[in-house]
Amino acid sequence: MIISALLAVTALVLLISAFNPGFLERKQKPSDLTIQVILRSNEGDYWQNVVLGAQAAVKEFGITMYMTASYEEDDVEGQVQAAMQSLITKPDAVVLGASDDEAFAPFLKAAAERHIPVIAIDSLLTSGKTKSYIGMDNHAAGQEAFNELAEQLEGRGNIAIVPHAAGGINGKLREQGILDAAAKHPGIRIVDRVQCSGDRDQCTKAVSQAMHKQELDGIIALNTEASIGAALELKNEQAGERVKLIGFDSSQELLEMLQENQLQKLIVQNPFSMGYLGIKYAMEAALGHKVPDRVEIDRKLIDRSNMFWKDNQKLLFPVVQ
């Protein structure tokens, strides 16, 4: 009877492994795991804080981490090639901060075929299967940016949007959120869309051209470099208080210009937590545990009046705390 029971268990294991080839190879403790982290950039305060969060999780859980990051956010093809190459090492899970949705479809398919769970951070991916998305609601953040600017302008004025050339799905969602919110504010007109690259000097030049083409009352810049470029041009034109600016993300430079009133508000999320949770849930998925489909990272509106609050200091300077 015992032999029959053992044979039944063996048959069940073989049946499960036939449908899930990774079942027999599944590792049982964090120290056995290797996590591959793929980021679209290793430059700037935002991504450096993502890396610091991931490193904190690695230290806590005792796993092995390898990281691939591009020097150019708009080098989508190079990022996908590097990501595909990383699968050769057979990581137990992948944490992916993708620069584009559709371009990473082949990578997501290849990872799924190898039964490697993927945790998407920062950018929501719809072109393939991921175990979880960790990031903020970018559509809602775009709506919030517009509504905040509308309040600053008391419901009337001409504004420009400054998206990033490599903004990917995040930029598209933020911009769509702006457009959806704008439909409810007929007194505010979006008169220009000024696209800039990762070079802040190019962003500054693009904003300068927009300001000299028409009278602007407000600007929404959709990421760090676009926000810095717009704020620098407003400072050059001595228009920091006349033209209201709502930016995204934070950096030491942006916080200094916020204090100088070169921009009015920053929409900030927590990249340190994003990196930490990316590793944590990649580990859980690799161990066969259930992970949440979506983990929404909170966002905050930061201005001169609240930037020195204790909780906001932890958000703006996570490594110092």
C-alpha cells in the first residue's frame, strides 16, 4: 500500500512537471536564486535610487543579482538585445524596467517559454506576460498634473506639454491623462507639444522655441530631464513665476529650482521602494509563491511648502534617511 502511494505521488510529480518543466528545478531558498535586473538607464537620481532599493533587498534576502542598464534611454533596440542576451544565463526571475511596451514583446515571450517570471517596474507592460507591475498609475498622475496646473492658472490660459522622446508607455499614459483632464477645463488650451530628448540642453532649447512661438501661461513636463530643461529655460527668461510649471520626478537640481520658485509642483514617486519591491516579488515568484498582479507606488505632490516635511524628506532623499 505504501509503495502504491509512493508511485501515485511520483506519477503526480511527473504529471505536474510535464505541464511545468521548471517545477522539478524550482529552488527552495533565496540564497539559491539569481535575479536579473534590466533597466532602461543607469543615469540620473531616479534610476540610481531604483538600484539602491534593489541592492537593499539583495542584502536583506541574500540572493544574487545581475544588472543590465543602458546609457541611452532611447536605445530601445540595444536594450532589447541586452535583455535577450541575459536569458542565456537562465536567471530564476527578471525585474524589468522597460523603455517600450511593444518592443519588449519578443523578450516577454522568450521569458515565458523558459518559465522565467518577469516583474515589471516603472513601466506597465501589456505586450506579454508579467507576474506583477510595480509602479504608479501614470494616467492618474497625468490627470493630477493637469488639474494642479488648472488650479494654478485659475481655470484659464494657454499651456504646453513637454514629453520625453523615450518616454515609452509611461509618457503616453501621462499625456493621455492630461488630455482626458483637459476635456473638463474648456478655459485652458493645450497650444503646443514640445518633445525633447534625454539631453537637458536640447529640452531647454525646445522649450525656448515654444515660448517664443506663442504666449504660454503654463507647462507640464513629463519626466526628470524635461522638467529640468523647462525650469532652466524659465529661469533664463526670468519667467519662473509668470509661467507656471508642473514637473515629474525629483533630483537635487529640481529641488533647488523648486525652492527658487522656477517651478511650482513636482509629482514624485518612490523609486527606492520600486527597486526593493521588484527584487522582493521576483524572489517570491521564483520560489513559486503567489505575488500581487499590481503594486501601486504612491505619488506625492511636492512644493516649497511641504518639501521639508519629514515624510517627504524620506521620499526625496531615501539613502540619507
